[in-house]
Amino acid sequence: MGLFNKDIGTLDDLFVHQLRDIYYAEKQIVQTLPQMIEKATDSSLKRGFETHLGETKNHVKRLEQVFKMHGVEAKGIDCPAIDGIIEEADDIIADVEDKKVLDAALIAAAQAVEHYERWHIDRVGETARPARLRQCLAAEPRRGKSDRCQVDLARRTQRECESRIGARLQKSPGR
């Protein structure tokens, strides 16, 4: 069912459609995070992903409660946006050998997913905002401290990569 499908004729239909889209996305994130935890080499990054996994599992439970309160079956619909974000992250991460660069790539992937989650929950919130959905929305900003740790790690990794590249350029013949 696409956004401009004939099955969406009311605000209620739109709300359920968007809810199912979010539900699918959150379930995909729950499936993907354990792989990211396994690949992360920095212990604080692993902990951040583990925390995010727990929060995302709670989001899924809250969404199931919203479905129940709304009197509709809790099920997802394909969400090409989150599938694309996850697929792109998998492609990038598969090619990285350096551990610090891998952690930076994982952080970038997590930030893309986080941005999508936040945007999607806000979008559904424009249609209707039951209390359980507000709880999902309220849980998102709490990641501030772990986000700062991830940003610091990414910056350190970027500086180290830049210095390695600079050192290689200086050693290369003809310089």
C-alpha cells in the first residue's frame, strides 16, 4: 500500500499506514543492531548500540500497544527508505578493514537510521499523537550523551585517518 493508494481515504487510514511503516522500520532496526554491535570495536560504541537496541525494542512494544488501542493488527508494511539506509550501510561496512574507520562507518550508519527514525516519528505525530507514540518520540533525544561520544569517536578517527593519509603522501615518491 503506497502513500497515494486508494486504500488511504481518511486521516485514520493515513495514521495506520504511517504506523505500519514505522513498525516495519523499528523491527528492521531490531534485526540489524545486533550485527552492528558485533562489528563495533570501540567498547563505548558497542554499549551505545546495545542501549539503542533496548530502546528500539521498547519502541516496538509501545507501537504494538498503539495498534491495539487503535483496534488494528500490529503489522508492518515494506519501507523502502529504511531498507535502503540499511543496505547502503551494509555495503559500506563490508568494504572497511581498518577498525577505527569501521567504527566511524558504523556511527555514520547509526546516525542515518536515527535521523530517519526521528523524522518518521515526527511525521506520524503530525497525523495523531497517542500517549504511547509520544513516549517513543520522547525517548529519542535521550541519546544525546551517547551521540556526543559517537561524534567524538568519529572525529578522532577522522583526524587519525587524515594524518595517516598525510604521512603516506609525504612518503610517496615525487614529493
